[in-house]
Amino acid sequence: MSSAVLVPVPDTSPAAVHHVAANMREWDRKEIFALRWDDDPRSVANDVLRVPGFSWVAFSGDVPAAVIGAAPAWPGVWSVFAFGTDDFSRVALALTKHVRRFMVPALKNQGAHRAQCHSIEGHEDAHRWLKLLGAHTEPMIRGFGRGRENFIPFVWEA
């Protein structure tokens, strides 16, 4: 197994973010595109590239495998995101450590009292990982996706 390395988005090439977006796992693709106006992975990558200094690419060896980050939604509340390729499992441990050791304390330092994401019903791998990271669930939001998919809010509160 290759060792995983996380690189801040500003310090890596845009091609790495585009690679992950273009090669997303099936469930990540379903989840992300259900909450967007289009199904264009380039648009997803470009949005990540605009996140102001709080996003990373996880590499498995020299292959980009996942993108993770957070963006301020409004004062005190941040929207967190992560998606990956089929190599996600190769970088999951490094991502878990990064979230626990760096992202959570950094968000609190930024004044966050809540961080949240919405995960599509059925994306069980993501749900298990989010719970492992300490998120709790809130009641399901029915018909939240553009195709009326159900979503579960996952929340961290300070």
C-alpha cells in the first residue's frame, strides 16, 4: 500500500483536483450531483479550487485519490466536503487523522460553532466514516436533492 500525503489545494496543481472530480466513486458522484445544477465534474473541481485556503488533495503515492475541505457558509457555520476516487480507501486513514488533528481544531480556531454536510441516503461508506469522525446525524431531509433524493445532515458542534 502506498503512503498517503495531503497537500493543500493552493500547493498542488489544479489537474490533481480535476482528476479526483473526474474519477469520483459512484456514490460520491450521486451525492454531489444531486445537489448541483449540473453533472459536470469540471464545475465541481473549479468550485473546490475557489475554496479560500481550506482544502486539500490526498495522494496515494503520486496519484490523487481524494479531496477534502471546508468552506464558510455563514458566521460560525462551515460546510465540509470530501469526495474521492476508487483509491479513497488507500488514503482514508490519513484523511481521518487530518480531520481529527488539524481540521476540527482549525475550524474551532476560526470561530466555528457548527460544521455540517449533507449525505445522500444509501451512501453507507460515507455515513460510517462521518460517524467515526464524530459527526452526529439530524433528521433526514426528504426530497432534498434535485431528483428528490433524501439526504441526512451530519453535524459537528463545538
